[in-house]
Amino acid sequence: MERAALILSATGAIAELDLRLEDADVTSKVLADAIGCQQLDVVRLTTRWDMWVDLDGRDRAPINHAAVHLAHRYGYSWRPYWGTVVFATTDQNGNPMGLAPDQLNALRRQLAVYAGGSPRS
């Protein structure tokens, strides 16, 4: 299995995103397109997991309850995150890249609890 980012919609649907190391501007565009936004923000959940969010999502998207619960689990006090989010990791230079297979599986298991689905949704 290749590295992939994980997309989580506000409805709890989970999908994979091919996120290869590319130019930072290209990667930002790929993330923004996957989320459906113009402005990105990143929440560093752990040293291995980042959650990319729509900076202006509250104006047009429902709260992503699974993303809120997961962020809370990692020490972020309750703050709403709206719409689709993308989970990724970073390389040694801080550039976003896809998660390793073990990271994908661990994240899927955790999200299944909050999204109410199966780990392979």
C-alpha cells in the first residue's frame, strides 16, 4: 500500500487521497481541492498527524463532529471544525505527505468510533 492522506467528510465518510511529495504550492492546492476550500489551516494533532481544515468553513459547511472529537482527544479544547478535513503527515522539511499504512489503519480505527462507521468505510 502506498502512502495516502485520509479525507473525512462532515457526514463521517472516509476516503483516501493520493498525496505525493510535490511542490508546496501544488500540495496546498491538492489539499484545498480535497477539502473544497480556498484557505487552509493545519491542526498539528501529534508529531505524526496533521489535520488540514477549511479556514472559512463555518460560513458554508456543517460541523465535522468526528474531527472535533479526535482533536479533543489529542488535547485541543473543543473548537468546531467545519466541513471536510484531511489527515496527513509531514516529511523532514515540514511538507505535507501521505500517511504510512500503519498510520492510516490507526487513524481509521479511531475515526470509526467518532464517525460511527467501520474502519474501512
